[in-house]
Amino acid sequence: MNISEKLKQFYEQHRRDLPWRHTSEPYKVWLSGIILQQTRVVQGVAYYQRFIQKFPTINDLAAASEDEVLKLWQGLGYYSRARNLHYSAKFISSELKGIFPDTYENLIGLKGVGRYTASAVLSISYNQPYAVVDGNVYRVLSRLFNVKIPIDSGDGQKYFITLADKLLDRENPGNHNQAIMEFGALQCIPQNPDCENCIFVENCEAYGAGKVNYLPVKEKAIRKKDRYFYLFIIKQNNHFLIRKRKNTDIWKGLYEFPLIEDGEHINWMEALHKQLLIGANHDIIVDMELCGKPHPLTHQTIHSKFVFLRLLSDSSLIGEGIQSVNYEDLTKLPVPKIIEKVIVENEAWFLGN
């Protein structure tokens, strides 16, 4: 069975018209690869197009501020990808004179670039024989060969990389890589694929064994923890109090309203006075309280409560990193998705007196 040839035929007939498939320029291939990590294609296309429009070259991206990059990335999640993207762009622009690396060693040395992204750039942009192994490829190969080795184990990753390399079309590695990923995305989908109308129906070992929906195998179950965020939207003289997250936690580099993390049930007014150092003599009007929907992340679920306050006294708040901005400036800052949603849905309150 010539797997690569069958994949090529499938790809020619069913490939989606995606913007990064119209170029082999390494900057654009790299950008699409970073965006598509942990992101569905249907969502990633719009972000890719916005990035290319605003930053058509790697030097343009390097010249941007971190806030600009994070604002454009807003809503994609996993914001370390955006920070690493920006860091690597600045490195290539300044240290490599804007010339993208063309060796595995130099590519893998870039911040945020792993084997998947390096292999994609080398195969698509430079026609070098490096096999891409992503979630789609794991799924296709585990089913084709009925492989029960966990894909999230060290042995499993080595096994599948070796297997993908053996199957690689060395004359057209970029086309092969895109074909097998597309096959996994469109045909060999995670649940209940249409196996009877699959090009590999006569060859797929998992189908023959009735094991398609049990593969691929993972050995590590993700244990999520619940976190409870109390966010205080404080209006003072038509300005709003914000601060930039600087720790290594989620949303690093994004802006947030003053936030207290505590248990599921707290006396938030007491915490507000204590942790944000708002004195009891301040005249505070509580306009409303909103509970956001649980926000699931990979390893945790964020439970958020927003408290809309008006601070009538002119005394300044004492709090680390807290600054005051008007509504127009607020909407230009990169913020987590749950905060953006609250701002958009409560625009009347923000603009009211």
C-alpha cells in the first residue's frame, strides 16, 4: 500500500483553501504553525489574516509592541505562544537580519518552536525531509497500524516520529505533511469517522479490529482545578482601574481589573478594603454583580465574579501596578477573553455617568 500516494490523491480532491497554503514563505508558514497550536483551523484563519495584514513581514512583527501583539492575539488563548512569537521575531530581525533559519537546529532553538513547527517550516518552505507529527497525524497513524502505545508517553512519541518518518515522501515532504494532516482533520476525525468511505478502509488495522474509536491512546488524564476570581470594575471620574499581569500565571502580559483570587464564597467587600487598600471612608456604590460562565482551560477552570463599582471620593487607590484609563484606552488594551466579553456586553455602564 502506497500510503503517501493515497494521501496525495485525497489532498488534491479535498484540500481546503487556506491562506497559508498559497505560499511557502517561511515567516507565513511559521506564523500559521504557531497559531494552529491548540487552535482549530476555522478559528485560526481569521487571526492569521489579521496578523499578516498588520505585520506583513517578520520585521514588522518585530517592530510591534508586546501590547499590540497580545491585542491582536486576544481570544486565542495560550498567550505564551504570542509572547514567544514576538520574542523570536525580534531575534530573527535583529540577530539574523530578518532571514529565517533553514536548519532544524536553528529553528528548534527559537523560542516557542518545537518539533512540529520546525518540521512544518523545513518541509513546506525548504523542501527538507522532516515529518510533521501533530494530533491529526497521531490519530491517523495509530488507527492505520492499530498502535496502542500512548501518544503522550516518551516511547509513544519516539515511535510515532519514527513511523511518520518512514512513510514520508522525501521528494515532496511539504505536500505529504499537509496531506496527512488534512486527512486527519477531514476524514479520520476523533469520533465516529466515516470509515466505510475511507481511502484506507481495506488497509486500516484499527477498522478491521473494531478499535477505531479507541485510538489513539493517552495515558495521562488531565486533572483540572477550580479557581475563583473576583474582579472589581471600579469607575472613578469616568476612568477605570486596571493593572497588567506580570507573574508567570495565566494571562501574563494582559490587562485585568483589580482581581482577588480566593475561595468559592468570600466577603468580597472586606477583601476589597483589605487587599486593594480601599479605605472604609471611601464612598462606594455597588451597581451590579455578575457571575461569568465557567471558563475551561487545559488544566483549570476559571469561575469569575464581576463587581461593578463607582468610587465617589477622589482619593487614589493604593495597589501594586494599578493605573487609571478612560474607556477608549481600555478597549485598546489586550485583555483576557472573559474580560473582553464583560466590557462588550456592558458598554452602556462603561460609557454612562
